[in-house]
Amino acid sequence: MDMLTIGDLSRRTGVKIPTIRYYEQMRLMNPAERSEGNQRRYSRLERERLSFIKHARELGLTIDAIRELIDLSAHPERPCLQADRIAAEQLTDVRGKIEKLRKLEKELERIATQCAGDQVKDCYVIRALANHQLCEGEH
């Protein structure tokens, strides 16, 4: 079996070495085997696990959600209701963030187009950031 060093694993997955160590500390990955020189060694299974974790993180899943999904994947015979629930919760969270970002975008656009001053002392952007009451709504 072809074993990878942590550097090789990092290059092949695009995950930085400190992040790989962090995932080991968080117990998302099993502790790496060690060579005679005490160098971490990773198998194809660990590479696949790290790719899974990376993709889940790109989708915004939390460490706890990823841990739960990894635990579920160890039992392929179980129903996928828990995995569906995790994905649905993440979708709700993402939609909430999108709504908040839309409000922020609207407010920033308003602030950025209000400034008619030539000098900072007359700058609407600076005044609006200093005084939340100049905002049109909550964001």
C-alpha cells in the first residue's frame, strides 16, 4: 500500500499541513501511522477521508456535523435521515446568511452612493459608520 507523507497528502488534497493536524486533533481523522523516523504516514483511506472533510468544510458544515457524518458513513446500512437532516440544517443556515448578506449589500450600496463631500470631514460613509441611526434598517 502506497503511504503518503503529510506533505504529499497536503499537495494531493489541497489541505494545508496545520489544517490536517487540526483535523487529527479534532478526531475527524484517525491518528496517522508513524514511520521508523517518526514521520506521519497516510493511506488512501485517510486521503479519501480528508477529501470528504475538505468538501464538507467547503459547504460550510461544522466540525461536529462532519464528525456525525463520518460516524454515519461507518454504518452504510442505516437510513440516511440524519445525513439529510444535517444537510437541511446547513441549507437553512446558508439561506439565513444569504438574506443577511443581501441586507448588508443594500445598506452598503446606499451608504456608498450617498457621499457628496469632497473631504473626509463631510464624508457620509464615515458619518454612517459612526452613527448606526443613519442606517435604513437592521443588518
